[in-house]
Amino acid sequence: MPGDLSLPDLDPRRYFTDEELAKTARYERFIRIDIVLSTLATIGALWAFSRRAPRFARNTGLGPIGAGMIVAMIVLIILWAVDLPFSIALRWWADRHDLTQGSWADWLVEPWAVLGLSVAFVMLQIWIIMSFARRFPRYWWLPVTPIFLALAFAFSVVLPYVDAGRVHAPDRADVREAYAALEHQEGTDVPLDEEKVSDLTTQANAMVEGLGPTMRVVVWDTLLDGRFSPGEIRFVLAHELGHVKHDHVYKGLGWAILFAFPITFLLAWLTRRRGGMGDPGVLPYGFLVLTVLGILVTPIGNVISRRIEAEADWQALQTTKDPAAGRGLFQEFTRTSLQQPKPPTWAYIYFDTHPTAIQRIEMMQAWKDRNR
């Protein structure tokens, strides 16, 4: 984006009714409270189990690695059980606002494939940490961090195959043609897929998935159901191709590398006085440390993410030269997903990975003013 770009200070009431603003504020307030309570419950559960885990690990009668695997599995079960009522509350709240589709059974079954892969990934990480921590108690984080980064890279490459059964080339010829034209304009070459989510949600979204040979742009079928104009769909496609053009996925990996080493160092340092991560009884405390560190770094990660998303918005403007379509898109996203156009500052800092709807509309106006 231009270094001297200055966004105008627009009043959300110019673009949204008072009823829409009140509805989005009420909807997102519930979500924020739910997430905060879920986080506090998670911290409390991990703290409680971390006090009992050393005795439990000794009583398993297994070796350190075997006991560590059992303790880690129990931690994951505890985390799932603690989060479940809060997840149910979020589903109920979304259902009450007509943002969901399908039965509760569908909602429970759908995420199991990704969840199972995630659990296997975490268990592999625990095994690696304990193996190195037992051999190199003080410096295990140095070899383990690049191994984790390599695993994360591999996980990102494989992830698109997990939902392969729900994706296909877009049925709409106009979408395929618009995408091909935008790729030519932006100089990119990645496939476009449409993912069926209309049996689960009414919300619309698009994203870049995968890495290297598996990288692709994915649009939800809810984006193509007639609620969004051709110009708005074209803006979404240009935005996602902007991520590809500017290597945002790889830049995200670069930021992950910068964060990973200090985080694993702090994990090693903060758990060392309790016996270190090679001790199976210390694993719940390690999960607790990572949870707190995650809370502390979230605002920084959100700043980076918002900058990346703003760059993709600017690229979409440069490509489509259609700020009206961009403005209409973000207005419609507010109505279809109940995103609060201008959230409270604290919520913006801790929860928002994208610029707010009004900030994105302000960018549309700023681009228009610069290109008159």
C-alpha cells in the first residue's frame, strides 16, 4: 500500500442502519464474552490438572515417554470437554440468528476429520519435545523449533486434501471466466475451487489454502448463491489472488519463524524449574504456559494479519478499479455474517484479524479519492 495512505474517518451510520449496527453489536458481544469465559475456563482446567499430573504420571507404571503420551491425551480430552459447552453456546447463538444450516448432529460430526488430524499432529509434537528435552534438558528448543516449523509446513501442504470431498471447480461459468481474467491481470497461476458449506452455514467466505503445489483459492458456495453481485464476487477473487501475488502465505510462515524461537525458548525456561518438558508430569503446565503466551502474542499477530488483509484489499482495488463493488461487498458481509462495522477498541485489538468493515470501506473511499 502507499506509505502516505490516509483513510478518511467515515461514520458507520452512512452505510448501515441503526438496527444493523445494534444487531451486529449484540451478536458479537455474546461471542466475545463466550470466548473470554472459555479461555478462563481453559486456564483454570490446565492449572488444576497441572497440580495433579506429576502424581498421576508416576502412577501410570509406564516409562517417561509412554506416561507423557497418556498425560497429553488426557490434556486434549480436558481441553475438548471444557470448550464443548462454550462451542455449543456459540452454535446456539449463530442458529438463533439464522447463520447456520443442518442439524446439530451434522455440526458435531463435520469437524472430526480435521480434529483427528490435529490431535495426531499435537501428539507427534509432544513426542518430539519429550524425546529432545530428556536428552538436552536446557537446549531442546533449538533443534525442536525448526522441526516444528517443517511439520507445520507439511501440515499446510496436506490440509487441502482433508476437505477434498467437499470441493470442486465452480459451476458458474461467469465466475470461472472472471477468475481467469483476474489471474492474467495479477500474474498468478493457482486453481480455483468451490467448497460446499451451504449445508452447514449461511455465511460467506473465501481463502487461500495449501502451499506450493497444493496452493489454491477456495470460495464457499454461499458466496455464489445470488446474494453477492458479480462485481462483489470479482472483488473477493481479486483479494484472494492478491494474497497469492504478494506471497502472503509465505510471509506468514516467515512471521511464524520469528515468533517460534522465542516462544519455545520461553516454554523451556518457564517449565525448567518444575522439571522440564522431559517430565511427563510437567506437560499440563507446559500447555498452560503456551496458552498464556498465545494470549499475550495475539494482539501482535492480529496487527500483522490486519496489515496483510489490507494489502490484499488494496491489490483488489488496483486490479478491479471498482471501489463501489468493494464497498458493497463489505456492507453485505456485515449483513450476512453480522460483523460489527466498528467494534470496541479492546475487541479490535484482541479479536480482529481483519480490518473492520468501516476501515475497509474507508480504504475504498481513499482509493477513489486518489484516482479521480
